[in-house]
Amino acid sequence: MFAKWLRENNVAAGLLAVIRIWLGYNWMTAGWGKLTGGFDASGYLKNAVANPVKGPDGNMVYGWYVNFLESFALPNVDLFNTIVPLGEFLVGLGLILGTLTTAAMFFGLVMNFSFFLAGTVSHNPTDIFFGFIILAAGFNAGKYGLDRWVVPYIRKTVFRRGEEVKRNAA
């Protein structure tokens, strides 16, 4: 019943727009600060490797993630110095404008979980909570945004062409 209300109700769409814009502002300003402030992820990544999340028994909880940071992220820190601030900014822009809202929120959640796995709590639990609400709402989260026009256009053009290709191949 709540899921149906969240996905179909106009009042829910209005509340989701407020949450979406608030989250978007937070994402966009974080990304903008990194884009304009000379962001370098190497210190953060080195700290996440040196101080991994540990369980009550003192053992590393996310060893696979620490291995990913050590073997892929740190050697490619220049790539992460670009994609983290740009990703944060674009997630924020998508949420503020209500454009490709579910895709923007999905990638925002991927980043939230990445920060969480590295041991940063900060505002991530709140962002994840509201992010899942937006993701669960689907199209309704961007109804009072550009998704009102963008999503139907994509469905009409992109997905129809895919059906034509399948028919012609058969």
C-alpha cells in the first residue's frame, strides 16, 4: 500500500521533489567544492586502506573492498580524482532538475555505499535512507521535474527502436 502511494500519488510526488532537491543540492555542492577546490582522493584512500572497518572481534569486515582500494583505486587515483567530483556534481544536478532521477539516485547510492565501505559514516545513513525512498518511488520521484518529459521521450524513441531492431532481425 505504501509503495503504491509512493509510486503513484501526486502528494507523494511533491514530497519526493522536496527530498530530491535537498539531496541534489547536497550532492551538487559537494561535487562543486571538489571540482573547484583541487580535490585529491589519495589521502582518503590511503587512510581507508590503513584503517579498515573492523568488526567487534577486531577483524577487517570488508577485506574485499580494502583490496579493491589498494589494488585498483590507489593506482588509478587520477581517474578517481575526476570521477568522484564529477559524479557527485552530476548526481546532484540530475536530482535537482529531476532528470533521469532514478539513474542519478542509483549512482548516488553507489557512491554512498563506497564511502560507507571505506569507513566514512558522516551523513551517509541519512542519504541512503532517503535515496532508497527516491529509488523505490521510481518515475514519481521525478514527476515534478524534467523526467515528466524526458522519460516518455526515451521510452518512445530508444525503446521503440530496440523493438524494431528485434522484429527486423527475426
